[in-house]
Amino acid sequence: MMATSDHQSTLATALALHQEGRAVEAEAAYARIPVDSVQGPDALFLRGILAYQALRPAEAVPLIARAIALRPETGPFYIDLGNALQAAERLDEAARAMLRVLAFDRADPAIAHNLDRLAYSFGRHSVIRREAADLAGAETAMRRAMLLGPGVPEAHFAHGTLAFSQGLVVEACAAFRRALHLRPDFASANSDYLFALCFRDDVSREEVLAAHRAFDLRHMQKLPRLPTRPRAGEDPSRPLIVGYVSPDLRIHPGGNFLTPMIRYHDPSRFRLIAYYSNDTEDEFTRLCRTHAHGWVPCKDMSDEELARRIHKDRVDILIECAGHMARNRLGVFARKPAPIQVSFPLYPNTTGLETIDYRIGDPYFIPPWLDRFYVENVIRLPETCACYMPGFDGAEPAAVPPSLSNGHITFGSFNNIAKLSPTTLRLWARIMERVPTARMVIKWMGLDMPDPFWISRRSHAHGIDLTRVRFLGSTPSVYAPYRGLDICLDPVPANGGTTTSDALWMGVPVVTLAGDTTFARAGLGLLTNLGLPELVTYVEQAYVDLAVALADDPARLAALRSGLRERFVASPMMDGRRYVRHLEIAFREAWRRWCTEAAPGELSVSAVPASGLPS
């Protein structure tokens, strides 16, 4: 039997092999250490780390969990168990494992270093469950961790992620900037900072553009580009290979707008390849996979590996679908694997990348006077920059306005609480004051906590009577809760996109306030395309007055709601075939320009006559 000193020697050898990247030899060495020896828990834990690093989280979890069972007082074990559980998409368990770390009250910077995982679980995935912990506890622990390790950039990144999930956008931006100050190459913190900027109305458009350009200069331009494809002999009229890179080809706000693009392309002229950087599969995923010529799961590919695969596939036009949002693959586009690269407008601002040639827009979302705030050249489609497809929920609009049975008007917003800016809450308070019997429903993930303090306190501070507000969290049906709303109120300046479309699909009118940034013009585009410009306002007082006028006029409200879904279905916002024909015209012109060595430039598409559309 091996002596303790032998076990120590074997562990040291295995660890050296592990650090050299000799995973197979390291695994064999770790396995030689008896589980019941002093070094047994360490060997099990490191075997788990090997499996996790090899992208096999399902194997990593039981190994690390067994190490914890043998030595439960070891805090770092819980950190990596949480990481492995998160990678395995077991998010509730991941949150509980991370929270166990916080029981080890010691000045260990490693705990602060890994708190970004905890914030990610709470914020991005909204794993907020009563049996796990409340968000207030996580916030307190995170602030304590930053005091313990103020020089750890990941701790500030974690703070920013948590603050953003609570709608504290200014605080989130400050935390992300601190993380970047400590670690200038922290690209994910920089991306999250840029995304948070989208929600602010106190930062100029010039500053936002400069910040996105700086991201490209700092992180993307240093990446090596792939060989440029020769243009000689290319045929401007041949069928094109179009690639879509997205984590959101699924039931998700992105999926509502991406699925029609893939579903309605003309297969005789466009061959589609979907590069899906996720492993969730649902009805939208299966629909996209059915209509794509090629389907490449790429969640576990590095940016370099994916770029080389796209280059090998000889994609002609590559569509970037996430901007600076979660799971983006901007590092792929920085390597320029396709001759023409295009940004889809799920992300409201420029990506900042010089390697992305075009950005899809329309006359409402990006009017010509906003072009200068985009690094990309704008493709201006004639009606709408995106087309909505509802999920397969089956929920029908309410037969009559809810106020007829409730005896009071119910306003609502189901938007990301990061959109509930001080301006938004102040305007809503004015509306509620003028309609004293009205109620309001605010819905977002995690707001089903007994006291969702991160929004209730802010709402109260801006004058909203919380006794008249109902907070809702995630619900089994995305659409059914809209049946209880009479009128939706669009946030300012970050308008709703998917949520506004969901409301219209469910027969609920939306009052919007259009502004001078792209994000502040989403409601304008949706409602204009729907033939309801009377629901668009341009100054704060008009926004308040319109919401109050609708609430005070039951006949007008009932008439507006009647047939609203049918109107939406008949509008350009849901005409997928017409939308994609416009898109294909733009793609063909961009390809023709590339073949003739013309530089990319602003590109406008004329509307296709209805009679020219295939049935």
C-alpha cells in the first residue's frame, strides 16, 4: 500500500502533468491515489477539474461533489462545483453551491474572484429561488467580497452583473469600468459595460460610439484575421451561402425575430448555415434546423475554431446576431472569416467592429441622421428591420378589456427592469396619480420574490404607490399574463421590442415615447408599421396625457383593442416572406458590390410590390 509520502509525490506529479496539458497522463496519476487517503479529496477534485476543462461538466460534477463529501470545509471546492453545475445547465444547484462559498468568511481573494459566477447565475439566468437564497443576501456578500479583494477585477465584474440584474444601470457601469481599470484586457466586462450603456439617457450618442470604437481597438483589432478570399472570377448572381451565428435560435426574445429570417429564405438562391452557440433545443430550434441547409453546434468551439470553420465553409455573407449581449461571438467576426459581415439589430447600438461591414436598419429605427453613430454601413430596409414570430403558446387575447370586469384600468410593463429608468418611473407615477383607481403590473424574472426590493424601493422613491402595483416573475406562459392588462406602457428611453410585440400579439395597445436614439425608436417603428401612429408620442407630457386619455375613454380603448392581433398579423411586422425578400435584395446588392470591388456603403432597399411575393 502506498505511504502518505508516496501519495503526496503522486499528487505532485499528477498536478505537474495537469499543468503541462497532459490530461490523459494526469487523470491516470490522480486515479492512483486512494480516495480514503489524506490526498484523496484533492485528487478527486482535480479529476473533476480535468473533466470540466475538457468540457465534460456532467463527469466533473460527481467527482467534485464526492470530494466535498469527504472534505466539506473546503470553500474552493464549492466554487468549482458551482462552475461545473452551471456549465451543465443545472442552474438552481449551481446557485446553491456558490452560496455555500459565502459561509467561509475569510479574506480569500479567490472567493471574490469567482463571485462573477454567482452574479451570472442570479442575474443573467435569474436563478432566484426562495429555497436557494434571496438576492439581498447575495448583494451583501458580494460587497463584502469586494472589500476583501478590492484589487480583484472579477469581483467588480460580479458587482456590475448583479447591479445590472437589479436595474441599477449607473452602478453597473461604474463597476464594469473599475474591472476594466484593473484588467484592461477584460473583454467580457467591456462588452457588458457597452450593453449597459444602451439603457442610459445621461450619456451622449458620441460617447457611446467612442466607447464601442475603443472596445474594437482594445480587444478585437489585435486578433489575427483569416486569409482574404480572392474576388477574381466570383459570380455576382450565383446562389449565396449565408451564415447565421447566434445563441438564440430558440424560444427567446432573439428567437422571435431570428426564426423568420431562417424560415423564409429562398432556397434556390440562398443556402443557409446556422452556427448555433447554445445547446438548448425547443420548437424554434427545430424549426430553424429544418429550414437551414447546414446546422453547426458551436457552443464549445473557441472563437478561432469557429472562425476557421466558417472560413472553410466558404460563407459569403455572415450575420452577427448578438452584439454585445450574452454569449456573443464578436471574436469570430473580428477574424473576418467571410467576405461580407452584417450585424442584425437585436443589439441597439453599433458593435464598434471595423470588420463588420453592414448593419440592418429601417427608416424608423435608424433614420439617416443616426447613421454616423454606427461603424457599420446601414442597410435600410423599407418597412421594418426585423420581423416578429410568436411562440407556440396558444394563448388568445382577452375577449373584452379587463377593466370591464375588474372595475379599474390595469397598466403593465413586462420589460427588463434595466429599462425602468428614473425617467420611466417618474412618468408612470404621474400617470398613476392622474388615474387614481388604476393598477399596474410589472413583470420580469425574479420579481416573484416576497420583496423584490431592487425595483420596489426605486418605484416608491419615484412616487409610485406600491399598494397599487403587482410584481410578477417568470410564468409558464409568456403570453397569458397579458390577458390581465388594458394598456402597456413602453419604457423610456430603452423601448421594448419583443415585449411590445408580445403585447400587440395579445391585443394590448402600447403607448410609446419616441426619442433621438435607436433604442428609443423601437416603439415608433412597431406602431407605425402597424398603422397606429396615434400611439406614438414625442414629448413626456404627451406620453402621460395619451395613457390617461385611453384609460378615461373605455369606448376608444375597446375599439383600439378590437382586432389588434389581426391587424398585427396583417402588418409588415409579421409578414416574414416580404421581410426576407427585402433582406435578400440587400444581400444580393452587397455581394454585387463586393464582387466588383466597390466599397461597402449605405444601402437602401425599395419595397417589393405585394403582387411580386410568392404565396
